[in-house]
Amino acid sequence: MAKIRALSALVIGGVLAVTASGCAPQGGGDSDSLTYWAMWKEGEAQQKVVAQAIADFEDETGITVDVQWQGRDNIKKALPTLNTNKVPDVVDGSFAKLAPILAESGQALPLTEAYDAKVDGKPVSDLIPSAYIDAGALTAEGEDAPWMLPYSLTSDAMWFNEAEHPELAENPPQTWDDFIATLDDLKADGQTPIAIDGDVSGYNAYWYTTMMMRLAGPGSLKKIASDESGEAWDSPESLKAAELVQKLVDGGYFIDGYNASKWPAQQQKWADNSGALMYNGTWLPNETSSYAADGFEYSSFPFPEVDGGPVSQRADFVGFAVPAKAHNAENAQKFAAFFLGKQYQDALGTDAKIIPIRQDAAVSEDMSTVKAALDAADDYYQQNDGISFPGYTEKLLWPTLDKLMLGKLDAQQFIDAMKTGQADYWKQNS
């Protein structure tokens, strides 16, 4: 049964009334406007859904939304404004990007009003499946309400073309031994088993971090990363995970040139059937659809079970946060809640082809296998196991994992490098 944590702490303020399709006008706001720095770019499928929600919100509430389609660097651009009078009222992004800048620094406002709001006749806190909510991660230390309101999920999967590999859809490998046997069969048939763009650190990291989740479970890697001595890297699971990744590298299962190419070269080759599998995020169908081979049918299966360990799935939040010094925070929370209306959640699922946060929202056929894996999971974890220590991932974990994945370090050398690097990190950041 999935781990479920109570959301009672979310319901602590006055209820913000919202109509069945969204928000009703409310008094007491900071003004009749708000500024929103969005993570989407104009023309993206997700941006079109958000733009429609903005138009509807403005019509229903009379609040003007000054939106800037900043793209994926919106949080980086917002950072210098956090202590100025030009701070945006609301931003959106992934948990991994928002947490170090806003939550860890105390720069995020608790979203009490957004979670208390009623959308489609229900409190927002009831629309987000409780199994996905980790109150400890989404609630800043010393606060009673979450600092982030998710509106969609990203996850990962072993993607393949079902038209080329119906056998993988019919009988996907369940265990690590089954998976290796599948890779060997592909090699024997003259096919490249796995495509990967080795210059994308986040993609390289998936293999090790997921292996740790399969061996030691959610929270295990973050606990190791929290050890200021670095000695926690001596755990048997840490080394075993590195050894299994090294075997993939040494076994020649990755596409030729993965360690010297530039994204999206290998992704393009995979979409043109030059590689059977790609372990990647739920955005992969959207990213590759324009150049995929004719008749390509996106399907996937979860990362296999390893040595009988726990089977959890990555469920990363994408959503809104309100900077602590926002001038129009109340209006920002109204809009954040409004976007959880079912019509927008359905549109995210069917038009944008991502996974909405609402359990009752529609999903596309491309996402159906990932959604099924999420629904069947015993537990959930976030990218990098939720590690959000400033600079840790970008400056230590990912660069060292790159070396493991590219064959520049063996398993024991990786462990040794993480031990010494982590001790240095905490000396500099304690």
C-alpha cells in the first residue's frame, strides 16, 4: 500500500471560495493584478493550457495576470529579484528547481489559502492524491502549510516503440535479471539495447538513483547525502548500485557514441529506431514526436525490481510557488488554486500529454503505462531522492555520477569520490 501522510495541517485558515470551474472574485486582495513568471515558452502545448486558464481566470475574477513566458530559466531569473520590489508574485517549476532557491532559503510563502480553496466543489487539498504528498518535503521547516502547489507530475520509464517491440509490451522484464536477459537478446539480434545522451547529467543520474531506490528504498540516498562525514557512502547498497551501473557500461549495452555526443543526438536515434530502449522522463514523447519514425507507438515499462527490493516510482512535482515578498500573494494563491480546475487538468493530460496531479483527470494513451505504474507503486520518491541541498546535486552528485556512467570511474572509485567530496561539501556548507 502506498505511503500516505495526512493533510490535516493544510486546512488551517479561512476557506477561499471558488466556483465550480475556478475562483470567484474575493475582496481583501493586494490589488487587482498579479505577476507570473512562467516556466513555459509560447507555443508549447503546456503554455497553451496555462494561457487559456489565465484568460478564464481574468474573466471570472477581474484580476489581471501579467504573465511572462520565461521558459525553463524562470527560477534562475527570479533569484536576483527575491529581495527587491520587482519580485514576481508567482512562479512555477519542478520541485528540484524550486526547492533549493525558495524553500531551503526561506523565500517561499506557505500556501495556506491555496490549499484551503475550493475548486469544483472540493478543497484543493482533497484534489491532490495524499499518496503523492510528502508533507515534510513540501512544507518548509517551522511552517504548517506547504510552500508548493503541484499541478502536474513527471516520472520516468523505460520507453520503447511498441510497433517494433510488441514483445516488450506483452511481457516486460520484471526483475533486473530479466532486464539483463532482454538486453542480451537485443544485442544477439544485432540491435542497440539502450540509447542515452551521455552529456545530460540528469539522465545519467537516473540509473544510479533509481537503483538505490530499488535496493534501499526512498529516503536512503538523501540520508546518505546528509552525512557530514561522507562515511555513509560505505553502505553495501551504495556500492551494489554502483556495481550494477558499471556492469551496464562495461557490458556495452549503451548506444555507440553516447559518451561523446550532444543532446539530442542519441534521443533522435532512438526515436528513429536505432536504439530499443531509452530510460527517460515523461516528456520524452512530446520531445521526440516531431522526428519519430513513421508509425512509432510510444509505450513503456517501469525500472525493474532489483534483488527483491522495494518497488517505488518517481513522482516529481511541477507546480506553483509564491515568493515570500510577493506584493499580490493572495491573488497569486487564487490563480494557483484555479489552475487545478478539472478542465485544465484534463487539458494537461490530453492536449499537453503530461500527467496531471488530479487523480480524476484524463491522461493520453502515451502516458497510460506510466500512470498505471504510478497507481500500482508501493511508494514514491522524487528526483535525486528529494536531495535539495544547495549546489550538492549540480556540483558533486551529478558530476561524479557522470564519470561512473561514462566509464571514467569504476564502482569503488565512485564511492571513494563521493565520500571525500561530500565531506568537503559539508565543511564548506555547515
